[in-house]
Amino acid sequence: MKKKIQPKIKVFLVDDHPAVREGVRSYLTSQGSVLVVGEASDAPEALKKVKKLAPEVIILDVNLPSLDGGELARQLRQAVPSAKIIAFSVHAGQEYVVRMARCGAHGYIMKDAPTAKLVEAIRHVHQGGLYFPPEMSDAILAPEAKPSAEAEGKVVLTVREREVLALLAEGLANKEVARKLGISVRTAETHREHLSHKLNIMTIAGLTKYAIQHGLTSLGLPARPKT
């Protein structure tokens, strides 16, 4: 009897660094069980392509310049509910892993991990499992804490974080924020991540609302009467 050939797992890559995508694509393509059906460098491109390509597993860079990784994970889950999402990150902190898990990711892999681990994660989530660092299981399963209004009022933002928040509230992307403030895109991304974790707000809409409520942007102020 002929051995039944298993269909390849359809994988989609989302990462803003071409070299990273090329390296991951090259390795995955060399694996007989995986087929890279497409890739994207930002959120709009990813959301557009996944609807057409219907991948089974999405490898998602956590730090994209166009949209928070957690928010994009939520949107990808809505666009292709059957797809499994693996967060791909340079950050090993518990807060990053827990956040992505709560935003719908099925796994979390460090970018400096052996590439074989990524293939292992792809196969595992494709079969219906979860692939997170075992030492973080308790934190992932713990109920999400909601900050009290009193605690929220005690949050202290740095001057730079307030500047970044104001620009994000005005609708600027990370690259535009970086250009306005004369900092690198990665630094702008880091400030945005710190804001999200300090305020426990993961979406731009939520950050904008916070900025308006706390007088950090002129968006919510009435226009001055013309003289």
C-alpha cells in the first residue's frame, strides 16, 4: 500500500524585517511538512492577504510599526478564525507572553530560539495544542486583573511617554512618532509598549481615550472661537 501523503501546513509570515522573513521562509520551506503561502510587513497588508490565502498558522511579529501586536492578533482571529497564531518576539518578559495569550495567540516563540522550535510550535498548534513557555502557564491561566480607578490615577508617565501618547492619539503611526521626536522607530515602539503595560490599555482607541480624559491631547477640547 502506498503511504498517504499528509498535506503541508499552510503558514503565513508577518514581520517588518525582510531579512527575518527571508530567513524564516527559507528554513520553513526546507521542511517537508510546511508550506509558506504568503507574508506581510505590516498590519494592513497582513489583514488583506490572510483573508485570501486562508493560512492555517500565522507567525506574528509582536513589534510591528503599524499596529500593536496584541491588537493585530485580535483582528487576525476575526479575519481568519480557524488560523492558529504564534507570537514571534525578541521579548522574553512574562507580561509580553501573557498579553499575547490573552489577545488570542496560541503560542509564543523567541526569535533567538533554535529554528527547529518554531517548526515544533507550528506542528503543535496546528494539531490543536498551545505552545507557551511552561514556566508561565500559571500566569497565563490566572484571571486578568482590572486596575481600580484609584490605581489608574497613580500611574506616572515620563515626559517622553506623554509626548508619544499625545502623538499616537493624533493618529500618528510609530514611524511618524519617531520622526517627529527625532528617535528611532524601535524606541518609539518601546515607549508605546511601556504605555500599554503601565495603563493596561492595548489599543490605540483606548490610549486615545485616556489621552483625552487626562488632558494630554487637544483632540477632546472645544475649538477656540474665532476673533
